[in-house]
Amino acid sequence: MPMDGLTVGFAARELDDILRDGRIDKITQPERDTVVLVIRAGGANHRLLLCASPNNARCHLTMNSYSNPLEPPAMCMLMRKQIAGARITGVRQVEGDRIVHVDMDAVNELGDHVLRRLVLEIMGRHSNLLLLDENDRILEATRHVNPEMSRVRQIQPGMTYLPPPAQDKLNPQTVTADELYARLVSLPEGKLSRSLADTVTGLSRAAAEELACRVLQPGEEWPGNLRDACERLADFLGRLPQMADPRVLFGENGETEDVFPFPYLSRRTDSQRPYKTLSEALEVYFGTRDARDRLNQKSASMVRMLKGQMDRCQRKLALQEEELSSAERMEEYRRMGEVINANLYQLKKGMTEAVLPDWNDPDGGTITVPMDIRLTPSQNAQKYFKKYQKARSAREVAAQQRDKTLEEMDYLEGMLLDVDKCVGESELEEIRQELVRTGYMKKTANRRQQRQLPGSKPYRYQSDDGIEILVGKNAAQNDRITLGAKPEETWLHAKDMPGSHVIICREGEIPLTTMKQAALLAAWYSKGQRSSLVPVDYTLRKYVKKPSGAAPGKVIYTHQKTAYMTPEEEEIKKIRLLEA
């Protein structure tokens, strides 16, 4: 766990050194569980991020800019009233646990100086951010907890704040060797790291393994001399504040795996990259991870809706196929009517069936025609002709409906592909607007849910020949990059399937390597991503037209040629990505 007790302690000390005596100039709340304070301290502006996300709760300075709702949430407006202009008097960790207090000297409406405190509780799905007054009364919190949710601890505005129930563990900031020994000697010998995690407050599994690594001999799980090990552990914990040297642990695939406040000897040191401050390290670790998690959360309902609509279309298509199948008997009805008319002279009313010559049979066989005893032979013939006309009309309608259903399924598949290509909330919002336009989603009326979002941008790649390649992430971007391209630039798209428009930003002759890489991108960012020999059409932009009134991303084109590509992830990763 990245933000364990040890890391929180280092973060609190770093923030206290930088922000103490600073003044809060600006307060924003980009997410329901996230607050950003702009603080003027030491002659510079600092952006303090306090996040109570269930998966990525943390506190650190940030350089990122966050999009905010068109109207600030209620908690943000209350904080602006209560702590705007307040002076930071201290940032501290509580009892070595994953709780941070940001104390402030604020001025109330009467002009009196009063204490205000922000409390960040980093506790997984129970994480929370609270604003308290001078009497520890809760003014507001990002997550309210009522008696139905918890009988042990409620969190509601107006209630007195009670910290999380204390665990019977030792404070790593003040623990002594004797206290450690007294606890550990009473435990059965096993893995020291597990015993430390159960004994010392705020230790994650990784931190407990690191402490054990510092005092155990190679191959040991429990120290041979427990008292000596406790002496060294207490000494090490006492020296922690002077050991700040933040590192980010990277995996073999280049993904961030963990963040440490100092080099961990229990992890591969060559995979740990140093950073100047812990805030920088936390930003690297959490930045893309938090953005990706939030994007997945925000797109989840959209994906569920699209998949639900796809299921609806599948069911409708099955019924339409059944109607088409039953309509195939229409020729049989016509043949029966014609056979009856051709043999009226030998038929009488009241017959249950007639065995008549079948001139469609090359062997000169017969056909048995069921007859309605209540009708004359001529009326029976007319009855079959009416069945034929009805089946013929039903087939035409079913065929039209099937085509519309297939077109709708193609549209929904394209939307699902576009959602999967989103790397930012701007792209997701463009897809939402398109789904609102087509009636699949309702327009958001709550301005506190609407965002101030920057314009979305397509993927920008650079080929091995140094030529820029643009790839649209959704229908709106496809329109922008295609209609904005120069007439002699090359346009590509996977043939007859949903996918991205691709533009090679060079007029005239295109090197073979660039053409191949652009075609690979067109195949990869399409429905055929996991297929082989995906057909990719390419032509000049001047031959691509957008029909009047066509939906976003829909075009027609001529003079195309087709290449067949087998997209592979490793090949795509080799193409230089300039901007995602």
C-alpha cells in the first residue's frame, strides 16, 4: 500500500516544512472526494492535493491542473467561506497512523481568529476528508456516514468528530526497544514482517518486510537475538525523519508498482527511480493511475448502457431473422394458389385437400394442397395469394428493420470502441454529447456535475520517417481531423467496420514505412484490433466526403486502395507516441 503509515509520516513532514505559515489563496473541488488548495508560502504558490478516493487516497503537492464543475460543490463553497485566506499553522500525522491534520488559523465573520482543521483519513474504501471547527465539530465531509451505514462511528455535519477506533498498536514515531520487545516476545515465532505489521501502527506489508529486512540475517524469518533486533528496529524508526530519499518502483513493463519514502533494500534497487521530493514521487505514481481509475468509473455506466443496448439489438435481430425465415414460405403460398387456379375444373367445395400436378417438379410429380372446406376452390386460391402478399410485405419490412438493427449495432460497437480509446474526460464528454444527440443518454442538467473541460485532442504519432500521424479517438475527433486535413494528405480507415480515421500529415508521396505504420494504427484502433489481415482502405483526403446531415464520423470515399494488416500490440508500441 503506497500511502501507509511510514509514507504518510514523510509526506506530512514534507508538507509542514513547505506550507507552514502559508496562506490559502484559492480552493477548488474537482471531484467529490478531492480538494485542491492553492497556498502562498515561501514566496511561491503551492497546490496542495487532499484526496479521499477509495482507491487512491493521498496528500501531496501537485503540478497537475484539474477540471472543475461549472458550479462548485457545497463543500467547496463552505470551505471558501471558512478557510479562504487562512494561515497554515501545521501539517502533522496522527499517532503514526494514516491520518493527516492540516491546522489553520482562520478569521470568522466577527473578525475573530479561530482554529479550523482539515482531517484526511486514508483508509481504503472508508477514506474521508473532513473540515472541523475549533470545537472539533464537523462542518462538512466528503463522505457522510449515517447510523444505517455504521453503528460504531457516524460522520454528519454538526456532530462532534471522533477519530477512528484506536488499534492496540505501537506508534512508530515514539516506540522504544523495550516496548517492541515486550510485544514481540509474547508472539509465536514466525515471520517477523507479519508480526511487525500486527504490532506497529500504519505498516503496510511492504513496509513491514522492509523493516524485517533491515534487522534479519539472510535466510532468517525470525531474529536469533530478538532483543538486539528490537534495539536496531527502534533506532531505525527513530532515524526515519532524516532518511527522506523518495523513490518510485517501476516494473519490467515500465508501469509504476509502488512508491517509497526512502530506498527499500527489500526491493530491487535498480528498479527504484529517485525523485527530489516525495510529492513528485507520489504524483508520478498516482497521476495516471488515479486519472485512469476515475475515467473507468465515469465510463462504467456508459459502457453498461451501450452493452445493454447491444443486447437489446441482438434480441431484436433474432426476432427479425425469425420473421425472415418464416417469410420464406411465401413462394410456396403463391405456387399453391396458382396450382388451384389451374385446376378449378376438377375441384369442389368441401374438399380437405387436393392432390394436383406440380409443373415445377421436373419429374412430373404432384403437390398436396390443404383446402378450407368452408371456401370454394377459387376462394382457397385467393386465400393463398393473400398469404403470399402478406409474407412478401412482412419480408420486406423485416429486411428493412434488420438493416436498421445492424446499422444500430454497428453504431453502438463504434461507441464502445470510442469509450475504450478515451484517455481523458474531454474525450468521454464528446462521446456523451453524441449519445445525448442520438437519444441514448439524457442531457445533464446539474451544473455541479458538468465540467470545465479542455478541448480533446487526437492521438499524435510520429513514424520512423519523422512524419506525423493523427488518429481520432471518437466520432467528433474523426470529423475534425478528416475535415481539417489538406486535400493531398492521405486518409486511412479500417474497411467496413467501426474504427478511427487516420491522417498522414504529409502531402504527396508517402514513404512505405510511414504508410505501413499508419495502416497498422488504422487496424489497431478498429473493431479488428485482435484480428489478422484487417482490410484498411486508404485514399487522398480530397476524395473523402461527408454527406449532408450524416452522423459524426460518417463519410463516403472513392479512389481507395486496400492494404491488409495484422495489428500487434508490440508493433504499435514501437511507433512513437507524441501525444495521447
